[in-house]
Amino acid sequence: MLAMEQIDFFPLVELSGDARERGQQYGRQARDRIRRSISLYGGGASADANAVRRLATSFLPRIERFDPLYLEEMRGISEGADVELADVALVNARTEILRMSKPAPKIVAPDPDPDGCTGAVLMPEVTAHGRLLHGQNWDWRKECAETGVVLRIRRDDGPDILTFTEAGGLARSGMNSAGIAVTGNYLSCDRDYTQEGVPLSLVRRKLLETEHLALALRTVYCTPKSASNNLMVSHAGGFALNIECAPDESFLVHPLQGMLVHANHFQSPVALAKLKDTGINTTPDSLYRDVRVRQLLEREGGRLTLDSLRNAFFDDFQVPWSVCRPPRLTVENNLSATVAMVLMDPARGHLEIAPLPALNSRFATYSIEMDQSAQRAFAATEAG
């Protein structure tokens, strides 16, 4: 085991008001971390700075077409943090921009610096207390341990939101007060970057703004994207679905024996019959990470808790190519790690996060007050 380190928790940023006001509050409260996010993606050895800035600017109309309020919120962030609007767009579309800023032949090549993850949802029938549990390890650049934030967004026009994200981003993983939760996993296929689409982070934000599960699933399933992505969507009332998204088509993976477990390769037989998975070249460990997590959870025999999920995500089999990844170099010499372990109990509005869990076993706890509709939905599953 690696020696544990004292590492700072991700700060909680409280937001309220209209979109512009929320953005301004965000920018002021997280200014230093937002600037670190921008610096991380704004150029250097892996991307041409001018190309990155041009691409980020070109995403502004696309963002506005998807939801004008998102662009308004980004304007507020740029004002509060005193940074360029295009730089805020860069953080929110960094998955797409980092690939598209490379020379054209490299866009369809395997990604040398993939955004990994191992995620899981435990259905009520296999948990000790009959509540759905949802979590993931997020694997990306180690520097993001110093750029991550947790947003608690109080809204007048929909459910409140609790989300972990990179500073300057509108959402990543998290839950809302209606009981809907989401985590995401990187995927790659031969259809990537063959069409224009909505930045993946904004698809997650739209999902978390949604009161009704049906409309949240529609957002994931039907929104056009530029890149592949896997989204695990759950509801406190006892529902979970895994949606493997190619840019122009979505594929479903349902819970098996009370669990959903996913890493960074396509699992749907329908997807594998129709497209080529190009991610295994750079994330070969994906082929056993999901298997390891499922095996560790199954050993506990159907009385699973948040600690069960925690222990499975700490798995160090085949370290450093493990479920819990310590800092290691990628093929492009970026320092990659499991940046955060995220654990959610949506029925309680409960979120725990450990930064750099391979080096740190300490968790911070964040919470959100659940709406009455979400409380009723969970109560109905208990009564049943």
C-alpha cells in the first residue's frame, strides 16, 4: 500500500439567484481554482494555445443554442473570476477541445491521454438498508486535485443541485434534490468527432436540472454529441440505467444481479456489433477494472453499504493500472491518477468525496435537502 498523504478537500461553493448571479458568485468564490483549470488546458506541449483559444470561442454559439442560460452563467463566471469567456468555455468543453485542437489525422486515432473512470450503482435489493447507492472513481490528470470543487446550487426554477466538477465547469458527477444522480465514464469509438455536438459536461448539467427521470434519460439518450461517453443515471426511488453514448446513437446496459458496474469500454452487444471501440489501446486496464469491482461487491453477499462501494473502489490489483490509480505517467507524459472517489446515497442527499484516494483515505461529506417528491418516491420503495 502507498503511504497516505494529507491532501486538501475540494471546497464547497454555494450558488443561488439567476444564471448570471450564480456565475458571478462562482467566479468570485473559486477564482484561484478556475484560473488553475484554465492554465491546465490552455496550451503547452499537448496542444497549440492559439488553436485551443479559437476552438473554445467557436463553442460559444453552440453552447448558446443548447441553453442560453448556460452561456449567461459562463459570462458570470468570467466576470467573477476576471478571466476570458472563451476560457470558461474551454473548461466546460475540454474533452472535445483537447482532441479537436490536434491535427486532423490524430482526431480519429486512439486518445493518448484518456479520461478514465470506474463507476457502480447498487440497487436497493442488494443493499443492507434498501437504498440505492451510486459512486465512481474519476481518473484524470493529478493536477485536478487542485482544481476540483463541489457546487451546491439553489434554484428557483427546478431541483437544487449538488455536483463535483472542475473549477469553472457547470457540472460533472452528482445528484439533484429530485433524487436523480449521474456519473460518467470516458469512451472512445470510430464515430468520434464526425459531427458537431453538445459538450458532455453540459449534458450532465442539463440532466441534473431535470425534475423528472424520463426527461433526464431523454437528455442523455437523444442529445447529439461530438465524442463518446458513458453515463450512469440513477434515481433514489430504485432505478438505474447505464447509457453508452456514441456521438449519434445510444446503447443501454441494464443492472445485472442488482448492480451496474462500468469502466471505459463498451459493454452493449448491440454497440459492439455496430462500432469499433478505440479506447482499449490506451485504457487496457478497463477490461478488468469493472470485473474487479463487481467481484469485490459480490463477495459481501447482498448486504452492501456505502463502505462496500468505498472498499471496492480502493482496489489496488495490478497497481498502478488499478481501480484506484496512484499518480503515474501517461504515454504523453501527463501525470494521471484517480483524482477523486465519489460516493452518493441519493435518497439521503448524501455525497462523500476523497481527493487522490490512492494517497489519501480521508473523505469530506456534502449534502443537499431532498424535495418532497423524491422523499415520497423513496418511501414508496420502502413500503413495497
